[in-house]
Amino acid sequence: NKVPMINPEIEELNLLHAHVCSALGDPKRLQILYALNEEPRRVSALAKDLDTPQPTISRHLAILRQRSLVHSDREGVAVTYSLADPRIIQVLDTMRMVLRDALDRQSGWLNNGSN
């Protein structure tokens, strides 16, 4: 049984913002998370698949790794990255639905206001 979440204290919200929200604050990092949700990948594969320079991918992965959103598995000289917790994709998908609904409401208000 899941225990319902209570309203968080400000300290928990500060930690959430510093640890998770700031890590999600870059669209390229969101792309990386979605790509890793499909399958674990090496930096070179992410760079190719996301059409992004390898140093940029490495920099974003370092942030995601520091925040424990991805983890790395070393195989000799190769490092493969994967999602540390696939629930982050559910969170992102929920945020996308909230955004779409908000844009639909805003569009409705704009259209109703022009009548």
C-alpha cells in the first residue's frame, strides 16, 4: 500500500529543486533521459543519436550522474549510461501532459476572448 504524500516542508522542496528540478532544467538533458529510457547507451551513441557534440553530452551526463538520475557501468574503457530510476520518465510525461492541458486552456481563453 502506498502511503499518501503529505504537503512537503520547505526544506524538502528546496532539496527537490536543487537536486532534481535544476537537473531537468535543460532540454538536452531531457532528451538524454528519454534516449536512455529506450536503451542504455554510450556517450558516442548518444552524441550521434541526438546530433550533439560528444563533449556536450558528457557534460550533461555528468550533471545527471551527480544528481543520481543516471548511472554508469564501466566495461573496460567503455562506459554505458542508463536511467537510475525509470520513474523519472513518468514524471516527465506527466509534466508534458500538464503543459499540453495548460496550453489548450490558454488557447481556449485566447479564442474565446476574440469572439
